[in-house]
Amino acid sequence: MQNIRNFSIIAHIDHGKSTLADRLIMKTGVCDQRTYKDQMLDSMDIERERGITIKSQAISLPYTASDGETYTLNLIDTPGHVDFSYEVSRSLASCEGVLLLIDATQGVQAQTLANLYLAMEHDLEIIPVINKIDLPAADVERVLEQIDSELGLDPATHLACSAKEGTGVDEILEAIVRRIPPPKGEATKPLAALIFDAYYDAYRGTVINCRVFDGEVKAGDTIRFMSNGSIYRVEEVGRFLLDRQKRDTLSAGEVGYIIAGIKTVSSVSIGDTITLDDRPCAQPLPGFKKVKPVVFASIYPIASDDYEDLSDALEKYKLNDAAFIYEKDSSAALGQGFRCGFLGLLHLDIVQERLEREYGLNIILSVPSVRYRFTLKDGTELHVDNPAHYPNPMNIIKSEEPYIRASMMLPDKYLGAVMTLCIDRRGVNSNMRYPSPGRVELTYEMPLSEVIFDFYDKFKSVTQGYGSFDYDLIDYRTSNLVLLDILVNGEKVDALSQIVHRDRARARGVQACERLKDEIPRQMYKIAIQGAIGGEIISRSTISAFRKDVTAKCYGGDITRKRKLLEKQKEGKKRMKMVGSVSIPQSAFLAVLKSDKDS
Amino acid sequence: MNTGRAYIPGLYIHFPFCRSKCGYCDFYSVTETSLVPSFLEALSTEAALYRGEFTTFDTVYLGGGTPSLMRPEQVDALLVMLRGTFTILDNAEITMELNPADLTREDLRALYQAGVNRVNIGVQSFHDQKLQLMGRRHDRRQALSAIEEAAAAGFDNIGLDLIYNLPHQSLEDWRASLEQAIALHPAHLSCYELELKPDTPLGRKFGRGECAGRSEDLAREFFMETSKTLEEAGYIHYEVSNFAAGMGRASRHNRKYWDHTPYLGLGPAAHSFEGTRRWWNRSSLKGYLTDLSNRKRPVEGQEDLRSEELAMEALFLGLRTKEGIDLDRYVRLYGRDLMRENRHQIEEWSRLGLVEISGGHIRPTRSGMAVADALAMI
């Protein structure tokens, strides 16, 4: 155990986390140039395209240090978005130290701070690493000053590197060995292992990534998940190099995987503690939370013939995404579909994109909603996450919506703008703290519905990327709610309905009509879009009909070019859903929530 | 309307030379007229390479470019060469595009003698300021004179090209141009809306045209006004941009492009079509000449059209014409029953006055033609 080091790399987006990870992997000889795949740890296409890590992963790097000893360095990668902040906290809980990576040209940024606080919460050894020192714009002196004043760390402890060029990487490896403490724990105690990730393998079922704190586990053991008591027989344990390397045991201090014939990842909860059934540990490891979806939307196939394919795709997709939930649903306007729950809008985006990309489906999503709570006259309590199920207003005696506590960290010059934004989003009970000169920690209580849609984008934009944001659900609070319906050519489109606060209803209605006007392409006839509350029209917009769209010239025999143009348009039209006599594009359903065009 | 056409192939010759480039044009052309003799020689080589594959034509169209830069003797020699290589039917329509600045009455008479029986004169506008704006090298006086001289030379099948929705053009300006055209009694009128293409001087100058007072609403007014004025004057609006004084005066050649009749295109950047295959020549005179000096067809690309692609073309091309789509022929050729598949949609269009269904055809109305591309989205 003395020769194990468990660590993560944490950084603001684009500060070079993946590049450094690749360097460490190559340097330790786990893979050579030939097998090197650009940015190994972010293995999903979507992750690579968006430059964010969605799933946590782990890799064990063998390293012979300058003291002649051979060490196992377990690098645990972390997701980089607030939708997945719980996964990040579980990954960090599995480490003893972190490399806090800072871009020499950009200096300390919002996520640098947010990540630092997370690491400090877990009492981790922090090694500041200044990256990109090869760039002409690098300003190491300024970063050192920030490490001192803004991060409160000793600048003398920093390392400098260029992950791209490979300089300074040896020093980083040595520092990991010398400065990050070896794991504690006892192999003889009852097993306690923390699950920080799980994924689905088509041949082996669910593969659990875990950190063993005490005890050991081997093939043949019967393990128990402490959150729900379910029991499985271990088929295989091991650790990751480039692929899974089977081992006899995983024991205290180690990071690795367990395969135990678990059919779906939904049977596994991130943050849960694994112990042995015949010799359980006394207490689960701290910090377990059942992750619950907070955003709900319905998914429909654009062509109703594709319903079965969608059903199959969701079933397969679900195998690998425990946080995603779904059930059958139907809409008067859009037909048969599924109601789905997501961790946040990014999660929703990812699911949508993967269903389209990996399963070749054309789908449409209804307007996302949070889960509201209504108390009816007869005393029943109703949870509604689908505006189509909004109860008869005559029967409602109490309406409630979920509230969160938002924690924001920002340079104080943005304080005014952020407070304005929070108040605009119905934020209350603000609180302020100055952890270091020039920095504010701001908390607000806000309705979740005001936060999940474009708050994060707005927040990032008003703080010019220097603010960090996180939130916790706190409770349900009484709220004056109404149902805002959208009518297209006089026909109600249930999938465009939203539950909104009465004070905001009119503004939301106007906004929705304006956004739909931009999103729905012109058609052969004029289209009227109306916002309505309980039959009263509160907003309207009109999309004028095509006037002239035919090209003047179509001869010289070059029919091919013209046909290709029309085929492309037709392809776009296939991605629209016919609602009555109007084609509505996929983008319209999300757009109604966005408060203005540039967000 | 006569629908029993013969579907005999047409021959297109692309003459790729212009004295200067017009501000709106993105067709392929060059200004090195010293290469004309080499081009004409290469053209005869190219024609010979298609002998056997194509045998008979009932239309010949000399387009470009500016074919009126050819001397009448050169046109004569060209037609002699084509007659020697292929069978050009006696009653063939032989069209030549003319720039009003280029030809004298004697030249026109010589062309008529050589066998050209239809001329299409690139008038574009009767307004000098607009002609300058478009970068044309002729003026109003030359346009009027060219029409008069062509008639005097014996041509009775004269077509005029006009362009509307020019930057800062008012509907009144355009109406005056139309009245002027009608007064000259041409057999045929092509009225094109100006398209501001990004790679042209006008496109660069005016962008998408909003700043020049253009809009889709205005474009529609121009289109509707043109159609109404010319139909009232007795012309048949037989295709989006084309008007004929009786269907006998419609361009037999251009109609082939719209109904999948085969055509052979010779010259740089020319397109050809035969049944299910379309191919196109290199858009480079140099490359064209090099290939033919090696007796190689100067083809740049080709495509084999799948039946759904043919169906798509027949749909959008058919909806551009007054004749519309012959529903039975459509099923027979493309295997799709448009009425059965889209009854609801087509009836809706009919209700909106965009199409008429009669005599086994679906025909666009005037309003329907204005949005023919959108109709083709079914």
C-alpha cells in the first residue's frame, strides 16, 4: 500500500487536463505512440467534441521513481459539469491528492477555484501545476501571485510543465510519489469499497469502478451493496491499464474494477459502499446520495413508425446510464413516446445526441419541466413533472415547486450583475462571504425551474467565465403556479405547455411566442402562435407564409445542383414533427425556454 | 395543352467566351477570345467522341458565354460540323443567344442563312442606368436595334431575356420595361428574377440585397405582376421564368431539361443527361482543350440517378411548369403515386389556390409557381 498513489487532475475547462493525462499515460509506458489515441481518457465522441468529460474513468499507471521503487499511480478522471457534480465528489473521495492544473496564459479561473474547494473539502494534498509554459503569452509570475493570493496556496509548491511538449512531466510524476500520501486502510478489516463509476459492457454486464478503503475483494466473494442490501457474486476483479487487467484481489488502498454479473448499471449507485455479505463493515463510507433526476421531458419519434426502435434504443441506452429514467407517455399532439428524467439540461442534451447518433433515430423532445407538487381539495398530494398532467386548477389548494440553494464564487466586480440575475430568477435569502480579497462567495435560494434552463449560461456570461456555480436541492415551497399553453393555428400543442409562476406567465408567454416565431420555418400558409392561460390568450405572434421561394433559373441542364439543394432542405424537414398542419422543428421545444436569442 | 411530346434528344453547345463578365453572372466563361479557333476545333473532336451514343437531335442551342462573339462563318462551320456528325432533324429548333451589341443586319442574315431559326436576345433591361449597373456592354438603343435588325434579317422566332428585381428597381420601372417588351411583339420572353450570388460583383456589392430595397414580399410582387401583365398581353406563362406567344413558341430545347428528355452538352461546364445518368464537363477551358487534344472526353463528374432522385427532379421540375406533372406518367416512370401518398397535402394546396388538379395533371397556379420549391418538399 505504501507504493500506491491515488490522484485526480482538476482544472478549469481547456487548461489542458486531457493532454496532461495523455502525457502521464505515455510517459509511464502504458501505451506507446502507436496505440496512442488522442485524449485517451475522454473516450466518447461527444466528450471529445465538447471538450468535457462526462463519465469518470480510472487508469493504473506503473511508475519506477528516482528512489528505485515501483509505484502504482491511479489516475481517476472527473466529469467537468455541474450536472455531474456528485460524480466528481465521489471521484475525489477516492483520492489522496490532486494535481490542480492552471493555464499559464489564463491564470486562475472559476473552475480552478471551485475544484480547489472540492479538493479541500476532501482533505486532499494539492499540487499546483502551471501548464502551457511553452506558449509566448505564458505569464508564470502572475499565476504564482494568484496561487498565493487567490488560492491561498504556497506558490513555492508549484510545478511547471508543458503537457503538449512533454516538458516537466518527470517532475510531476516524482511529485505525485513524494507529496501525495499513500492510502491508509487495513486489508484485514471488513471490506469497504467506494463506487465512483459504473459502465455497461455488452459481454460482462456492469463493470464497477471502485476504490477499496479497507479489506479486500476477490473472485468468488459475495458482495453486498450497503444502500439497498442487494447481493452479487464476484466474477472478476482487476485494474485498468489500457484495458481491463484481471488480478487475484483488490485490496485496501487500491483502485480497480469489479464484475459481478450485474445486468444493468441502474442496479449500481455511484457513492454506494460495497462490503462482503458474510463479513460486512460496520458503517458505510460517508457521503452516499441517491442521484435523482430533476429535469423531465418527453421523447417522441418524429415518424410514429419508429416508436418500437425508440423503445429498443432507450432500453439499451439505459443499460449504461443509471441516472437516466424513462416510462411510457403519450401526447395528443405528438403521439406515443416516453417521459424521461435527467440530471440537468446537459445530461438531456447528451441523451438526445446519443440516441440520434448511436441509434440513428430522429426524435423530438417536449419542453423540459421540473417536478411540481400539488395538494388537491380531497387531500391528495400530486407530483407533476409533465405539464400535460396539470390538475384542474379548481381542485388545487396548494401549489409547490422545488427550491435549490445556489452557491456561486466570483470576483467581486461581477457581484452586482450576478445579484440582478438571481433576483430576476426569483432568488431570495442571499448570503455573502469574502473568502479572500476581491472574491465573493454568494448564496441564493431559487426555484429550480429558474435555474435549470439557461441560468448557468447566463451566469457564465455575466461573470465572463470567472464565476463558478453549484447547487443543492433544499425543499419544496409554496408558489403561485399556472399552466401556460401554446396554440399553433388554434390547436393546443401539449408538448409546448409549461408550468410557470403566475407573475412570470405573461412574460413567458410573450417570450415563447417570439422564440417559436424564430424557430418554426415559414410554410404555405400563415401560422398563428398564441400563448394562453386557462383559455385566455395572453400573447401572440404570426409567421407569414412563403411569398416567393422559387429560383429563377433552372436550365443549362445543371439540375443536379438544384436537386441537391432541395434534398438538403427536405432532409431538414424530416427532422420536423407535423403537428396538425404545421411542421415544428426539434429546436423549437427547447427554444421556448430560452430567455433571449443569444443564450 | 399538347402533352404528346416526342422526347427526342437536344444538343447544347456551351460557347465559353465573353468580352467582359456581367455583374450578376456565375456561369463559366473566359475573356481570351484568341482561343476561339482552338475551342471550335476541340468541339468537333468532342462531338465525334459522342457519335453513336447520340444520333439524332431536334433542337440545338448555342448558349454561353456569348456565342454572338462567333463570326457568322464560324457558326456556319459549326452547324455544318454538327450536321456531319449527328442527324439534326429538318424541323429542328436551332437557337442562338445574342448580345445586342455584337451583330449587324448582315451578320444576322448570314446566321439565318446558316440555319439558325431562333434567337434569344440578352436585352435584360430597356433602361441604360440598369444596364450599366448590371455591367452589360450594350445600351437601350442597341437593344431596340438588335430586335429590329433580327426581324429584318428574317427571324420570326425571337426571344428576349429580361431581368427584374434589380437593386433599387421599383415595380413601376419594371412595368414600363414589360410594356416596352410587349410592344415589340417577341415570340418569347424569359423574365428572370435577379439572384444575387455571392461570387459575383453584384453579389459582393449588395450582399443579400436588403440594403438595395429587395425583399421576398417585393420579389413576389414582381413575379405576380410579370405573370399577370404578360398573360393579359396573350403570353402563356409556361414555366416560372418563361413566357411564349402560344405553346408553339415555347423553347422546345429548354423544355427537355424539365421533363427528363435526354440532352447532350458540349463545351466546358456543359451538362448532359441520358435516361438515368447525368454528367458534366470540366469548368476549365484549358483542361477542356487538353483532354480533347488527347481525344479524351472532358468529363469532370457524373452521377447515376436512383429512381427516388429522378422522382425528386421530376417533382420540382414539373411543379415549375404550367403543364405540371402528368400523374400517370409519374407513376409509370418513377413508381410513386403522388396523389395517393400526399392526398391530404395536395388537397390542402388546392384549397389554398396553389395547385389545380385536372386532366390527370397536378398543375401549379400562378401563386403556386411562386413557391414551387416549397411545393416540391412533399
